[in-house]
Amino acid sequence: MIAFTCSILALVLGFTVGWLASEKYNAYLDFERHDFEELFQKNPHPELFDDEGKLNRGEYMNIIFEPGYDPDEFDPEDIHEGP
């Protein structure tokens, strides 16, 4: 009788651990890395957080100014999509 009880407990424990491990693995596979994930981790600016203090992983625009750029000579045609 003890062997039967231990077998049932091992089966239930194995099923539960396997199910939890499967959920974690599926969440890992479904995770989509944000383009600015490195910025979020290394240098999270205050404007990246919402009112509740959680990191907002919405859409952001990356602006790169070339050396010697003069804002007085701005032309809307200078705006183009990055790589």
C-alpha cells in the first residue's frame, strides 16, 4: 500500500512540476525582445515609466544627429526611416 501511495504522489508531483516547467518554457519562447531592450536594462530614463512606475515598452523613435548638424537648416525631407 505504501508503494502505491508513493507512486501516486510521485505521479502528481511529476505532472505538476512538468506543467509548470512547460508554462515557463512557453513564456520564454513567446517573449519578443523590444528594439530598445538594451536601453531599458542599462539606462532606463524616467520618461520611459508610466504613472504607476512600470516600464512602458511602447513604440519609440530613435533620433541620430550627424556631427555638425545645424538645427537652423532643418528640412523635413531630412527625416527618413532607419535601418
